[in-house]
Amino acid sequence: MLATGGGRITDAKDALHVAEVALFRHDLRPIVQENQTTTLRLLTERRDDLVHERTRVLNRLHAVLRDLLPGGAPTGHSSSSKTSRPAP
């Protein structure tokens, strides 16, 4: 179970058991530090996922507003990162 990543560490006893298993098991993969390229790729993929999710949510909101408001939804909104806020 530990070799497949199926368990979660919840307290100090669990951490001790994991350390004991890791000490005596020789078939576990060694931990290696990721290089900067891998880290940047992961961050870029996460940013892309967030941008796509934001666009999806705004499109969904637009569709709901179009159905609820007489005359349709306002057309001045977009999924760009620049948002204008009304003055208080």
C-alpha cells in the first residue's frame, strides 16, 4: 500500500511506520529533485487549467444571465484578466 501511494500520513506514529518501511524496502523508487524545467512546466499547466476554468465559468454565467434577463445578458463582459470595478 505504501509503495503505491494509497495511504495518508495522519500523525507521528504513521510517519514512524513509513520511515521504518522505507528503511527496509529496497524496491521503492528513490526521491530525486525535479529540475526547474519540470517545475515551470507544472506551473504553466496549472495556470492554463485555471484560465480555462475561469473562461468556462464566465461562459456558463453568461448563458444563465441570457436566460434570466429580459433582452439577454450584457455584452460588455469578457474572460480577460483585466476587470473593471465600479466606483463606490
